Amino acid sequence: MIAGLLTLIVNSLREAFFMFWETLWALVLGFTLSGAVQAFVSRAEMQRALGGRGPKELARASLFGMVSSSCSYAATAMAKSLFQKGADFSATLTFMFASTNLVVELGIVLWVLIGWQFTTAEFVGGFIMIGLLALVNRVFIPRALSDKARQRLQASEPGGEHEHETGLQGTPWRERLRSAAGWADAASYTLTDVTMLRRELLIGYMVAGFLAVLVPGGVWQAVFLSGHGFWTSLENAVVGPLIAIISFVCSIGNVPLAAALWKGGISFGGVASFIFADLITMPLLLIYRRYYGAALTLRMLALFWIVMSAAGLVTEYLFLAAGLVPQRRPAEIAPAEFAWNYTTILNIVFLGVFGLVAWLARNQQRFGGGLGYAIDPMCGMQVQTANAPATAELDGQRYYFCSDHCMHHFLGSRTADSSVAH
């Protein structure tokens, strides 16, 4: 019995590792592109452009979200900061949707792991979500409630009405592109994003590996209906976000779990709605409650769930009509052993790229970069000191954080260490 259990654990870990191996080059490419965009796009430009809720502001919010970090926690913190400083709440939510669903690294990993159809669905469905959000947002979240939430934020963090920028972020973008310091800052963004998301990635691959090996097909059939036409699609699209809520996995880490769900039998739209739902995992809901209050958080949960499920359902039927839904499910998500193929070659090449990125990041100050930046001591993310979503002073030293989530964890850990010491 013990030997059988150990065999299952080893097989699960092997499945998780080869999922990672299949997507390694895609992760490096995606994070590198994302780091470059974050370094060269001005945060103040974002805030100034999102003051209204018209089509132009929503389009800008979508664009700014697409070029921001794909981390759900960072996206939530940035959105909170933009909203606090004047962005409309509709534009704020649009920014969050775009930054977690319309980003290049997510699409690349989806393509490699479960197919280009899911990458296409991710982007098509992302825009459908943003359109649905624009249509129904006012029904769920009236202006009076969002104004109250903004006053709550401004009262808790006074004196932060205007964004300002230091270092290269205050120079024209063409000058930033020609600067060695700018590319060193981009490399630092890449390295710190990987550091920040390492936990989500590890959990995502590990959970997916164990689900793919240990969960019998009958369990998936009990959770997700099959063989009932439209009702199957509807139930799967509604249950997808529920799996996201209880899985505690967000950002790019939910892609391998999506692959396991697809292998297990969930519908195409159910997979899509699960991926869309990385903004309503339980830790993020608790953060929304702290930012905006319980009443607005419940409305956001209902709004997000309906929009994500509806987008997954609509996307499935669009792809069915176009004949793009894959007819076969994978017998395995990842290979069982190493092979000398394009994946291995690309991994070797991009490991070299990552080595170069790491070298640039380690020598950031040598190239003149790092001005106006600090590293979040909790998650390792690079943040602008002038526009950091959260700051704290401890023992005469100022710390900068990507979010209140990290700040509270950091202060809590320091308090606990101090208590132990005394």
C-alpha cells in the first residue's frame, strides 16, 4: 500500500515537472516581454487617461492592463491605486480584467500546454468580458457605492491624490528604449515578476500534476455535467469560477490546472471561465473587502462571476460555430520523459536568454538603472517608490510594497519576530 502511494506521488511530481518543462521557454519569453513593457510604460500616463467611463477610457484601460504585470495581486493593487487617485471604477475593473486575461505570457503558456484554440479563446473571451462588464457594471455597482469606496480609500491613505514619476519613467518612451538603464530596469521587472509569482507557479503545476494523476474520471464527471447539450455548457461555465475560488491559485499559475480540468472532462467554455476567474480567488476577495468594504466586495463577486461565466459560455458557442473547439482531449498533458525536440532546443535557448536577463538585473545600478525603484521585501516585486501602492516605515527605514497584501504580511512577520525575540 505504501509502495503504491509513493508511486502515485512520484508520478504526480513527474507530471508536474514535465508540464513545467513543456512551458519553460514560453514562461521566459512571456515574462521578458512583460518586463520590457512595464519598464517603458508610464504609470502616471495610465492614471491621467482613466478618469471617465466612456468607450475611450475603457479602451485605454484595456490597453494599459494588457501591458501591465499579469500577477492578480499586483493588478489589484495597481487598480486600487488608480481608482483612489481618480480613475473611474468601470475603467478600474476593466484594467483588472485586461491585466489578468489579455497578457502575452498567459497566452503563450496556454498555447504550449493545451493549444492555440485556448489562447485565442482567452483573448476573445477577455474582450467579451470587458464588453459585458461595461454593459452591466452600473446595475451591480451604482456610482454612489463606488464614490463611497473611493472616499474610504482616500481617508485611509491621505495625501496621494496625484501620481508623479522619477527616473526614466519621467522621460519620453523613445529615450527610455534607447537607454541601457531602461533595459536594465526591464530585466529587473522580469526577474522580480518571476520571484513574485514563483509560489503561484509552483502551486499551479503541483496541483495540476496531482489532479492529472490521482483524480479518477468519475470524479470529474460528478462535478461537471456531460451529455446534456446547452445545460452541460452552462453548468460547466458556472462551476469553473467556483473551482477558481476554492483553488487559491491565481495569475499564470492557474494555466496548468486548466489543462488538468480540460483533460478531466470540463467543457471548453468551462475551462475558459475558470481561467477568467483568477480575480475571484479567496485571498483576493479578502483583499477587496479590506479595500472597498464588504458590501461592494459582494457585488463585485456577483458581477465578476456572472460576467466570467457568461463570457465562457459565449466563447464556447462562438468557437463551436467556427469549428474551433478541439474534438479530442489529451491522453496526457505532458510527456513522460525528456526528448531531443523543439521544446528542448527552445528551453536551452531561452534559459540562455533568462541568464542574460538575470545578469542585466543584477547589474541594474551599474547600467544607471534602478532610479526611483525599490524591491518589495515580501514578494520581491519591483515597484516605483513615487507611486508604490503601499509603504511603511520600520526602525527608521522606509519599505515599499506592491500591495497592502504584502505590506500587512511583512509587518505581521516583523511583529511576530520581535515578539519571539523578546
